[in-house]
Amino acid sequence: MTEKFKPETLCVQAGWTPKKGDPRILPIYQSTTFKYDTSEQMARLFDLEDSGYFYTRLQNPTNDAVAAKIAALEGGVAAMLTASGQAANFYAIFNICQAGDHFVCSSAIYGGTFNLFSVTMKKLGIEVTFINPDASEEEITAAFRPNTKLLFGETISNPSLEVLDIEKFAKIAHAQGVPLIIDNTFPTPINCRPFEWGADIVVHSTTKYMDGHAATVGGCIVDSGNFDWDAYADKFPGLCTPDESYHGLTYTKSFGKGAYITKATAQLMRDLGSAQGPQNAFILNIGLETLHLRMPQHCKNAQRVAEYLESCEEVAWVNYCGLPSNKYYERAQKYMPNGSCGVISFGLKGGRETSIKFMDSLKLVAIVTHVADARTCVLHPASHTHRQLSDEQLIEAGVRPDLIRLSVGIENADDIVNDIAQALKA
Ligand SMILES: *Cc1c(COP(=O)(O)O)cnc(C)c1O
């Protein structure tokens, strides 16, 4: 199944192509291990001389079929599933950076990613510099150092909902000889395909819209195959020089455009684990089969709710890039002409306390940590996901202390609006 099909068809059919007598739908290969006839056959797998399955910590056929579907949707050459979005982000960076390296990152990113990059990666000797994504090319370029290995940003940041100028970021990264990694969780490839705008690697928390039912935590890394590692071989020794743990094999020489994902699988998954369970991959795949139907409904409902909120006098501000009044409206029209995502943020007059009272008064709309699934839900980042951050750090991450994050689901829009209306009165 190749890219000749449109996204709707890929959602339903890509990844698993049954042969004669095979199960029609993707089977769950619920097995830790795989059988071979000779010791020689198995040895060749361990040396990466043949491709095949031997242990689910590294690769599993169910997972690979789902990864192939996501790769097809993004227009990439290869992909790898991970146990969570956090693992995807960690591996995407750690596959390139080692102790002593540095990377540049948009400050408008998910709180968990911010913590991973600024605290945990630092303990591993990898440093990050956060930049305002709307700063000029010159300002962002000034954050690069000789040991900078990549640039990172989110298409639509969670929860601040800033829309990234992907083309600008790609230009800056490529002028410095490093890849651009984009977290494309919120729009999904249905609404935005960052490779078409110059991104090199895309990561996802599949936990969100891709699964779409709040059933499984998962992540994915997709490689476009476009970045020429060997052109900057001195910057990327892990990919361009021999790997002692595979008898001196060099990923770029042996795997060409598959080098990055092969290294992530053969080295990082082997050593660090965090593989997605095949059951979860199966559930994720069922979610993906309707992604093209759910995303437009999320966007349509969110647009309606955002317009309603903007008309309410109790509401101090509304942030949704589908509103013509929004700072990112034009940019969103360019990168996501068919809609962005179902997540809105807003603040109430009266600030923090009023926001909490409002949330407690909602009936249909539930308070949950989750975001981006079929059911409408709400969260107050300053009291929940971003509790660790000071008010100053909150502002820096684009999260105002009164910000309410509303993830609009695929229910009837009138019912969502009515619930909000009654809670605003309360
Ligand atoms: C949720 C999220 C993550 C982390 O993913 P998990 O699956 O929760 O580990 C990373 N990036 C973004 C944009 C997210 O929304």
C-alpha cells in the first residue's frame, strides 16, 4: 500500500495487506518471540543482515503494520511505534543527540515535553535552548551552537495553541545543517503534513486523536527520509559512523533512507525498551480507521463552540486559530486549510477562581487530564498538568494562569454549547 491513495483510504486500508487466506483485519501478534528453523537464520537477524521478527521489544508485526499506516499518512518512509508520546519524543531526540550535544526548541510545547527536555535530558548531558517560536529567523538562529543537533517544535502547541511557522523553522534548521523535528499530535496528518513544509521527522502522541477514544497511551516517530545525514557526518556520528554494538555496521551506509528509524529500533528499543504492546497497537489501528471522519467533526464542533464563547460576556478571551480574530488565523489557513484541531483555550472574567467554579459546574463536559478524544473534556493546566511550573514559566510556555483548555469532542454541538451555557450562568 503506497502513497498513491488519498488519506481517507490510507486511514482504512494502509499498513496491513492480507495475502491469500490471511485475516481480513490486522491480527494481534500477541507473542514475545518468533520461531526460526536454523540458528544461522536467527543470527542474521541479530546482525541486521536480514529483516524479520525475533523479539517484541524490538519489533512486532502488529506494531509495524500500524507504524506503516502512520508513515503512509504522513508521507514518510518509515515509522516506529512507542509506548507513549513521551517515549517518542525522547527517542526522536536521543537517536541523534548524546551527552555534550545541544538542541533548540520552541518554548510553546507540551508541559511533559518541556520537563523531559529541560530537566531529564539535561541530566543525560543534553542541553536545550528554548526560543520564542515567533522570534525572527536571526534571533532563533542566534541560539544555535557548534554542537546543536536539531530544531524542535509543535505544529499546534498543547495547551497554548500557538501555530508554528513550519517553513520558517525548516529554513532555519537546514541553514544550520540540522533536521527539524515536529510534534504533529494536535492536527494529525489529516489536517497537516509537516513533511510537505520541510520538516524531516514527525512525532506523535497517538494517545490523542489518532487513538481518539482515550483507550490507549502510545506514540510514534515517522521519518521523511529527506535529511542527508552523511552531508553533515561529523555532527551525526551515531548514524554515520560504525556502531560497535552491531559489529561496526553504519546505519546510513546499510539502510539509506531507513537509517534513522532502523537505528531507533535496533539500538534504542533494544537497549531502553518502551515498545508499544501489540494489543494497544491493534486498538490504535481501529482508531486510525476513522481518523478522517472524526477530525472534521472535532473541528466543526470546536469552531461552533469557539464562536459561542467569543459571544459570551462572561468570557475574557478565546484562543482558537479557526477564529478570524485569532493571531494565528492566517497561518492556520496556510498550514491547515481544512481545520486545525478540536482544542480551544479560553479565560473567564474573574480569573483563576471563576475558572475553577465554572469547570466544577459542567455536567456533560468532564474534567479529565486527557485531551483530544471523542468526549468533550476540560482541564485547568495551572492546577493540573502544569502544576510544576511557576507563574513565570507558565507565561513563558504560553499558558496563562486563568487558561481553561477545552477539548471539544464529536457529540452534538448544541449539547456541548448548552452545557457550557448553564455552567457560565452558575
Ligand atoms: C500528550 C502529548 C505528548 C505526550 O504524549 P503521551 O502519550 O501522553 O506520553 C506529547 N506531545 C503532545 C503535543 C501531547 O499533546
